[in-house]
Amino acid sequence: MHRFRREMLEGDLARIQESLDTIAESDSFRIVYFLDSSGRVVYAPQTRNRPTQMDNTQSGCQPCHRLPAKDRPQSVVVTAEDGERVFRTMLPIENSPACARCHDPNQKLLGGLLTDISMAPLEAAVTNNMRTNILWSVGMVVITVIIVTFGMNKLVIRRLEGAVKTLHRFAEGDREVRLQLQGSDEIATLGAAFNDMAQSVESQDEANRVLSEDLRRQSTRRRELIKKIIGAQEEERKTVARDLHDGLGQRLASIALGLNTFESLPSRKSEEAKSRIRTVRSQINDMNDQIHDLIADLRPSDLDHLGLEAALRIFGAPMLKEAGVKLDIVSQVECRLPAEIETTVFRTFQESLTNIVRHAQAKHATIHLAVKDGMFEGEVSDDGQGFEIEQVYAVSSRDKGYGLLGMDERVALCGGELKIFSKPGTGTRVQVRIPISDVVHD
């Protein structure tokens, strides 16, 4: 710009034109124009199409001329009319005292130097540099990833995989397994915490094992004790029933026979004596009936002599009939069961039938008996009012084991299972399953 100013002051117009032509020979320069203050092209290279007037309303001029004069930049990148991006520069030519001999001294701005430099070479260079930088960056990233991956695999992933395997073994029950501690990082800290926890769990497992073994022994002793108590109860019931039958029963029969003999004596034939004798005989008969019922409750001889089905029918049918309940017994048992099972099922169903009479308000009850695949299966069902099982179990628990809990305990002693199904308004089903082969006979 200083060179052009000197040539202008010297008035060497040929030198100015020569300089412009030299600049125009470069493919980078698209435009090199000297403009006056009105936008008229004063000087331009001879080898280019020379316009006479610049129009600042063109799209390439708007990035600057749409702004106020004080905010307009001297340089800007714009898109030319042919679509090429150019770097446009407008350098103002200000008036100075040296220019006063040719120009009005009051004129502040004489014109400007407008140049358009193609951005294609610069963008190509930038693109090449960017491509090179990107390739280098990608290469460095790949190398870094490989190094980091190798380091992560060795320092982290392998250690974590080992920790996961150890945790799986620990979860499967190997309480003695421990993590190998390496270094002092977070993984080592977690490993130390796991080892401490594993040691604590192992100690707790040992304590629980000892406690469980102790509880198992106590439960076994308790079951054996209860079994002996129930067995002793049954034997005592047999003894009492036999004594009642053979002792008191025989004596009552003897008294009744004596009354018959006494009644036949001639001196005892008054109506008053006969009436008293009949009264005593009636009382003796009532006592006999009560003793018979008591003997049946203590130990029904039918259970020992006839088996489970007959004992249930003889016990249940009269009692349920008196209460207005029809009883059906369906049996698929073709042989006698072990005595312990027969006694357990009879006592369990005896309690169930008694509950039907007392609480169910049923019209019909059914007993099913069967043996399948070495398993006894029995059920007592009714169409009564049903009940809330949890509430009845709670009451039975407060009664110290009688009722449902007593039934459950009896069946469990034979290695069996008792299930009760009931809801208010839906009746009740009591199911018993006992493995025949598991019963030990004393």
C-alpha cells in the first residue's frame, strides 16, 4: 500500500498500472481495484475484465455494507457471485496534506484499494494440514487406546475377572476362598474388605452350623419324647379301656344278674320292689352305655380288630347322624396299614369329625382313604361354614398344642404332612399324607 501511495504522489500512473498488472498475474488475486469515494473503478489490471463502477448492493458486499460505517470490518471472507469463497479486503485511502495539490483538502476519504484473494489454496492447505493432523491424532488415539487397553486388561480387567470368579465360588458355598491382594489401589481395598467379610461369614456359618446341629438334636429328642408320650398314652388308654371292660363292666353285669335273681324271689314281688329294681337296672344299663362310650373314646377296639375304615365308620356315623350330618366314606385301602399310621390317622380324623359336629354347621361330610406309590393319602371334607385358618392356629397355639397343632404334631411324628384348606363360607378340607415306608415300628 505504501508503494502505491508513493507512486500516486509522484503521479507515475504507468508504474501504478504496471504494479497492478504484475499482481494480477498471480492466480490468487481475483480482484485488485482502486476505487474513488463514489465506488468508481479508477485503476485495475488490464488483463482482467475491468468494471467501471462497483455496486455495494451486491450479495458479496452486504456482509460489510449492511453494517453502520463505523462497524464495518476491513477484511471479511465472502462468497463471490460465481460461488467461490474469497478473502475480501478494503483498505481506505485517506486524504493527507501531500494529496492536497490534486484533491480537495476538505475531503476526508479519497477512495480505497479493494482486493479479492481466493480462499481455495488456503482451504486446500488447511484441509491437507487438518487431514494430516487428524491422521496423526487418530494414530495417537489408537496407540493410546491400545496402551490403555493393555494396561486396563492387565491392571484392572484381569483382576476384576479373578474377583468375579472368586465371588461366584463364594456364592456357591466355598466359604474358604479369598481374593489375592495386589497393590494398594481401590481394587485391593475392595479385595481386603471382601476377605474380611468372607472371614466373618465363614465364622458365622460355623456358629450357625453348630447351632443348627444342636437344634436338630434337640428337635430329634423332642420328637422321640413326644412319640413315646403318645405311645404311652395309647397304651394307657388300652389299659384303662380293658380295665373298664373287664373290671367295672363285669361287675355291673354281675349286679344286673343279681337283680334279676332278686326280682324272681317270692318275697320280693311287691310292686314297689319291682319298680325300684327296674330303676336300678335302668341306671346300670345307662352306666354300661357310658362305660362303652368311654372305652370307645379311650381306645376303640374296632381300630385294633377291624381296621381304620371300620373304626372311622363306627365312631363317626352315629355321632354325625345325631348332629344331622350325612357321612360318606370312600376307601381304596385294600389291606391293613401299620398300627402307628392307623392310630395317627384315626386320632386326626376323630378330631376333624368332632370339629365338624361342634363348629362346621355342615350337612354332608366325606372321608377318602387311599394308598398310592407307598404313600397313604386321606382327606376329610365338609360343606360347612369354614373358618380363617390363621386365627384358629393362633387359638390352638394359645391352647398349648391342642386342636390343629396337635393334629399336625401327630402326623409329623410319622414323617407325614397335614394340610388344611378352608375359608369362611367354603367348607373345610383336612388332608393327610404319610409315607408308609418311613414309619418305624417298635
